[in-house]
Amino acid sequence: MRRVFAAFSLVALFSAASPALGAEVYISELRLFTGTYCPHDWVLADGHKLRVQDNQALYSLIGNRYGGDHKEFALPDYRNLAPSIWPLKRDQHTAIWCIAMSGDYPARSD
């Protein structure tokens, strides 16, 4: 059990470090991070709403798919999809889903 947890932590650690190391990040990209908070320019994918006017690039990619109207839109809610590792309780997670607020705009393939 300890080896599985250590391997998961190591993979997630490198994943969490990659935005800071200049790896390519796309706006609206979802990543799983270990810990209890998202890095700079990432927000928790917890279903909260954002103003369209302040986040036009992100809105152009996800739109109102997760809720909202023409003035605001909701982020996906992945709180219950984050893995938890025994012996933590069901609602205690060792990782969280975050969505990128800035980065490269994905190119269309027509």
C-alpha cells in the first residue's frame, strides 16, 4: 500500500511542478494536483461561477456547458472525482482537480 501511495504522490508531484517549469499548459486544461490548493493561474474545479467579461478565453472554450448564462458561466464540479486514499474518510481527498485559467489557446483541427 505504501508503494502505491508513494508512486501516486511522485507522479502527482511532477504533474504539479510542470506548470512552474514552463511546460505547455492550455487554457481550460484539467489537472490533478496533490494537496489542498491549486497553483497560481489555476482554480479549483468545484462548480463555482465566473464572469464572462473577465474570462473570455476560458468561456469561449467551455461556454455554459456546466451552467450559467450570458453574463457568467460555471466551471466543472470534479470535487467528488478526486481520489482519496485509505485510511482517510470518504470526503477527505489527497488530490484535487484544477482548471488552467491562462496558457496557450488550443488550436483547432479542421
